[in-house]
Amino acid sequence: MSPFRAMLTGGLAALAVIASVQGSAADQTANAALLDKYIAAFNAHDAAPFRDVIAENYVQHNGRAGQGLAGLQATARLYFQTFPDFHMALEDSVITTDKVVARFQITATHDHPVQLGANAPLFPPTGKKLSWQGISIWRVAGGKFVEHWDEDDLLGLSQQLRAQPPGEGK
């Protein structure tokens, strides 16, 4: 191989690496913006903006939320009704070109009945300020969240939802 051809080939390879790194940074920035919009929609108690973040065929891997964009919006509206002061704070995140992982702190006041699952007990309102954490993982494709896995501290939440017997907790 001639020195000129070797230099040209090496230069093209270097440009390809630079382009892939720049594309990755752009994807990560876009994915960080998706996460910001998701949190903002929850904190504004407005399900409509999810259309800019969630794909129509969104796959939800937990039994507490509906499938697709419409399912997520319906679930969010239920949260907003159940917890009128629901607030999500981002504690930590890891963002790649096709995945977003986020750890949240969620706060809300227990002033409406709460049921954490289809066969779970119904917790009557206690008026307590609740706080729990969750971790979510999203897969990103086509500029939107397309798949979701999550783990929430439902045990800790259910312990907070229980009414204290008279005389306890003073």
C-alpha cells in the first residue's frame, strides 16, 4: 500500500470514529432531553406532553401501568388524581445512545385511597406525606421511549400507607 493510500485510509478511519462519537454524544443529549420532558410532564400533572416522549407502541414491563402511549397517559392521570401533589425528583441517571436509566425520589400526600396493584389491599387516606424511590430503565428508538422496566420501593410505600394505631408515632 502506498504511503498516500495508507494516510488516506487512516484518515478516513479516524473521521469515522469521530463521527460515531459525535453521533453518540448527540443521541445521549437527545435522550437526556427525553428524560427531562418525562419528569416535567409528571411534575406538571399533564399527560398530554407524553406524546412527545413515549412511542405509540410503548411496551411496559410492569403490571401497574397500561401499554402504549394511551396506557401510560391513563396511568399518569390516575396518579395525578390519587396524589394531587405528586412530585418526582431525579436523583441519578445513566444515559447511553439507546438506554436511559434513572433513579427517582417521589413524594406525595396520602389524601386519597391507594391500591398498589389489582389484588392489593386498599389503603384509606392517612394524610401522611409519603416518600419512596424508584429506578426506571427505558429503551430508546426513533427519538422516543419505546420500552420500560422499573422497580419501585412498594414495600416501603405500603408501610407508609398503613394507618398507625392510636398512640403510636408520637
